[in-house]
Amino acid sequence: MEKPVKWGILGGAKIAHTQFLPALANARNAVLHAVGSRSAMKAEAVAEEWGAPRAYGSYEAVLADAEVEAVYVPLPNNMHHEWTIKALRAGKHVLCEKPMALNVEQCREMLQTAQAEGRLFMEAFMYRFHPQIFKVQELIQSGRIGRVQLIRGSFSFFLDDETNIRLAPGLGGGSLMDVGCYPISFANLIFGELPERVKAAGVYRLDSPDIDLTMCGILEYSQGRLAVFDSSFAMEARQGVEIVGTGGTIQINRPWRPDRAEVSIVVQQGTVREEIAFPASNPYQLEIEHFSNCIRTGEPPLLPGEFGLGVVAVMQACHRSASSGEWAAPKA
């Protein structure tokens, strides 16, 4: 077995503690090497908890560590662009939390930098690596439900903590950027392209007009195919996907956060119903192992940076449509 990829992490976001670090600890081809925080004390505490040999009181110090090969960026959305580019220029491969960046222009610069530096970049949409998504793709490609005509996707949870960074103005928050990106990503994945145009309506905070509390949208793809999505911070916690074909449907009950639990999908063809169960697995661990394998083998990631750029382009179009009341075309 090749030696494990040495990872560094920038910051101590909640997702890092609850999801990424436990997954990294169990990864078969990766190891935590360095933790960086604006607080040296916090970095040392995280490093001690997770067994990292290095702890730094700055993000720059992680990037200066010659032994760090890959960097995970779980920073606030408005910091993804800056620190991804700094990491790439420091010679590190980068796994950046979703959404990739605030706008298409930032995404393009990130991709151009990765290419110029000869480094790998991938957006951290962990749901993509769960076995249920591979199975759904297999079922669709085999023609099990005929030609896919419609995808419905939802992701919401109730958020009333006014101190939560998702509600802070100017940081790239809002339900669309935080959870609406999932059903948009999935629709792009299944249809294999960007929608030609979108129509969206949103409910925005009166005191922070750049923060949407709820967003609903229609994505119109080529050949008359459609996707419908909703995201919200003002609704009960829920997630789900329905894929409707000319000869059947597929229901994914926990598409975005299967976490480490047993899940199942349902295939319905007329009166014939089949439920396919999947044992507990950790999509974060699978994501880390996939990206680490790409680093060692040179194989392209399953989620290339261009895919993330497309998701951002669709989200920008949704905001434009919600503002104007008109259809808007994604500009990738």
C-alpha cells in the first residue's frame, strides 16, 4: 500500500469536527498531519484530539508545511476563493467545502490556478460518494425507469439562531447556497448538463437582502426535461429526491445526509415496488479516500472543479430570477 496522503485542515468549523475529522481518522489512505487556526490554542486542542503531529496558529503556516500534501477548506463561503487559491499556489491539492465560491468569476480563477499549479481541486459534495448515488445512476443508465423527465429535490431545516453564520450578511449565506446547492448539483449530475434557463422565487431577510430564507426554483434542461427544487431555513427538517422517468420512478429518502446510517431507495414501476437497502457507510470517508487516491494515481476526481462552477452558475441565475421575476440563463 502506498503511504497515506498527509492532510492539513484550515480552521475548526463545526463540519470539520462532526464529519470530516472522524472520517479522516478512519480513512485507509489518508492521515491528518496539520491543523491551522487563527488561535494557536484552538489548533493545539484539535490536533491533540485527533492525533495530528502539527498545530499552527495561522492558516498560512499549514500551507508553508512542506509535508502537507492536501488541504481541506471548511471556512465560511466568502473565504473559499481566497484560501483555495493560496493553498494551490503553495503546491497543495485542495478539497473545498461546498459551495465552491460566491460567483462564477471566483470559480474560474480557482480552476485556472489549479491548472497552472498542476494541483487537483475538488468541491466537497460528499453525498456524491455514497453507494446509493452510484446505484441510482446505474438504474437510470440501464433504462430501468425509462427516460428521466423530471427531478424533484428538497432540503430544509429550521434555523432560528440569529448568530449562525448562515444568516450573516456578506458571507455568502442563505438557504440556496447552504442546502439548495444539493438538489441543483444532483439535477446537473443526472442530466449531465446545466439547465438552459431557470425560474425562481425566494423569501429574503428584510434586514439582509442577500440572505434568502427560502428558495424554490424550476430548472429547464434541454429536450423538455425539468427539475424542481426547494431549500429553506424556515421549514421542518426534510430532505428527499424523486426521479420520474417515462417508465417508473426512483425515490431517495435521504440523499444529502445519509450520514453513517442504513438507508434505502425505492424503485416504482406501475404496481411493482422494489426497495433497495444500503448498509451504513460514511460518505465523508469515501470522499476523502477518493480524493486521496486521485492524488496518488493522477486520476481525475469524480467531481471536477468545472462541475462546481456549473452549480454556482445555476445558483446565481436563481438569485437573478428571484429578483427580476423573469427566467434567467446560467452564465458559466
